[in-house]
Amino acid sequence: MFGVDEGSEIRCRIRSKGIVINDIASDFGGGGHPNASGVSVADWDRFNELADALNNKL
């Protein structure tokens, strides 16, 4: 996962090999394919919450 600060939001790109991640993206208001999804979050705290959710899935 990586994030790009767009000024008003953080755009997150999530990629995976084998682990389905679009369910977590959906939980955070994003979406996409099972192994390639995206999310926009308001700030870096929310970005870290997303990272924690993904790490918990591992």
C-alpha cells in the first residue's frame, strides 16, 4: 500500500498477491478488484487505520 497526499485527501493504492483486499477497501469507502484496490482518506491518521486493518488481515 502507498499513499499520495493530494492536499485535501490521501489517495491510497492497495495491491496484493493472493490476499483479497477489496473488502477492506470497501470498509474504508473505496473499492476495486480483489487484488488491486484504492481508497481516498481524509488524513494520515485514517491512512494508518487502513494500514492496521490490512496488517490484521495478514
